[in-house]
Amino acid sequence: MMMNERQLFDSFDKITPTQAQKDKMFKNIMASKRQEKKVVTFPAYRKLAFMAASFACVIVCAFAFGMQSDDTEDGISTANIEMHGRTITPAGQTNEFQKTLSLNEYYEYLGVDVEDKLDVPKDFTNDTDEKVCFFIDENQNILEDSHTFRYVKDEASVNVATTKFGERLTDVISLAQETKTYPDGTTAGITKIDSEFSAFVIKNSVGYSIATYNLTETENENLLNSIIN
Amino acid sequence: MSFSELRSDEEIARLYEKYVNTVYRVAFMMLKEKAETEDVVQNVFIKLMNSDNEFTDDEHILRWLIVAAKNECKNLFKHWWKSKRNHLEDAPEPTYSDNKDTDSIMEQVKALPEKYSLPVYLYYYEGYKTYEIAKILDVNEATLRSRLAVAREKLKLMIGVNDDE
């Protein structure tokens, strides 16, 4: 369909919250102000309740850290500081900081070259962010180290999130639809829902959270095996 | 405009009324989903309330809000379960009119990756110049122009090239 500038403008113009939406959002904003440091709730995530219980733990972790900003909000600069040669920027309203690693630095940290290890089906495009964001506290303890390796092809996708806090996945594995124990003793928690496939594995202290969409059974198996082996 | 002024209920209410639609649109262009868009809008204005930035004027605030909305959306994208959830949930709720032409256009715009849709929105709706958008989105101006060109091609947009491009 051909369009002109006016039609485009009109279409944007219609993306407008209703008055009820505006009122609700403003009420929440002002409530947050009154409660100062109260953690903001995300009503949209309630929709996740229907998802398999196995995802709950991961969602809570991801959600908790998802409230941090990864860029300076004014688009220019704020009080960046140097730590161990890396730039660290204040993140959000807490005492947490974030630092950015390259993928190679991240592999060194994990002890595994994840992209090299993963057996992703051919023709998938690697859409992985080349910067890895860590959250650390003021004592330089790492709070969050996960990174998602993402591959896409048409309507199919592969997402593999990694963390050295592998123990966080222990409970999730046991809650999966099925568990599979491999000859080396590694156990994977696997859940399949229609075209969705998810698996949680801890291998050499590294936690892997796999989520694929529209892959064949063989492709999912190869991907999982590439992590186990 | 000082921090203390921003903290007042009246000032927040004024800025909210003035810019909520823009923040909502920026977030919606990136997330394409109503409920998450609302979450982002709330968080952005909460961050504004708690920000100690020295804003020079309302335009400065608007640009800060756009960047904050973009960053807030990017934070959501970062997590693997975001893409997974997209597959699990139903299609985005239709939030605009029954006008088939307009909705068809919006569907095409929504189908664009964020790196194209956001510049298109800022250029054609908000009226920013390419160098201004480049600064807001923190990208090279040549890259920005290239993205606009690609977006136009994808949208089969029949519009002229302005002087500032």
C-alpha cells in the first residue's frame, strides 16, 4: 500500500492513551512519589501468571534487574567513574552500578565461548548484543551477570541466557515439565508448549536458560546437546 | 528549571499532561503492546520526578523523556523472556481506530524494527530535524538518514526529501 505523509501523521496521532489510561498512569506515578523508594509494580507482567511455573524464578530475577537503566537518561553524560579500567555509570535510583564488558571479556568470565559452543540451526542471524551489562554493588560484588544470546530467522528464534549464578536455576530445573539426566550427570529441565521449547541447564557452574520458538525437535535437541557436551 | 521545581505535584502534572502522549507513542512504537507501554510511561515519569538533571526548558525535558522512554524499552528487550512472551501472548490490542487505511499504515509502521520506526515517528510526527533526532537517539546523522531512507523504502512512502536531509 502506498501512503503519504499525512496518512502517516494521522496514524501516529491515533496512538494515544485514553483518558482512563492517562488517569490510571498518573495515579500510579503520584502514588510512587508519595511512597518514595517503593518498588514500582508492573501490572503487565501479571499476564505471565499463566506461563509455566518453571519460568517464574527466572522472570523474578530478570524483572528485578530489568528496572535498571542501561544508558544515561539525558543522552549526554552523567557522573561516570572508572573502575578497573572500565566505565561504570550510576544505574537508576539505587546504590547499584553497572559496567559493560565485551563478549570476549564475558567469555573469559564465564569460562566458555558461548557463541562458539551453541549449535544454532543454519541461516539464523546472530542478533546478540555485543555489550554485556553487569550490575555490581558499591563493594564491587556482582549482582547480575546474565546475557542473552539471540538468533533469529523469519518466525523462528533462539534465545540462550547465561549466568555464572547457575545455582539460581536449580529450583527452576526441578519445576520443568520434564527433567532429563545426561550420562555426565548434568540434568536439564525441559518444557515444551506447542512451538515453544525451553530448557534450563547448569553446566560447569554456568546456568543456561534456553528458549526457542519454531525449531524442530532435532534442532532443539542439537542445541541442548551442544551445551551439555 | 531546578530539581525542586520538578518535584512539585503541579509541575509533574503539567509535564505529564503536556508530554504523556509523546512518551506513550515512543514506548508503543518500540514495544507495540499497550500494557507494557503503560508501565514504561509510568516509570519514565517516576524517573523524571526523581531526576536531579538541570533542565534548561521544556524542550530539554521532552528530549530527556524520549531518551528515557527508549532506554526503558531497551531494558525490557534485554531479557530473553521478552521475545518468548511475544510468542505466547495474543496479538497486540488494537488501540486505534476502525479506519482501515490508517490502521493498515500503522501496521506497516509497527512492523518496522525499532531502529527505523522511532526515527520515522520523531521525524514525521514530532517534526524533529535529522540532526536533532541523531542527537536524541545518539546515532551518527548519516546513519540516521540512512535509516529514514530504508524506512521510507519499506513503507513505500511517497514523500519528498526535505532540505535538512
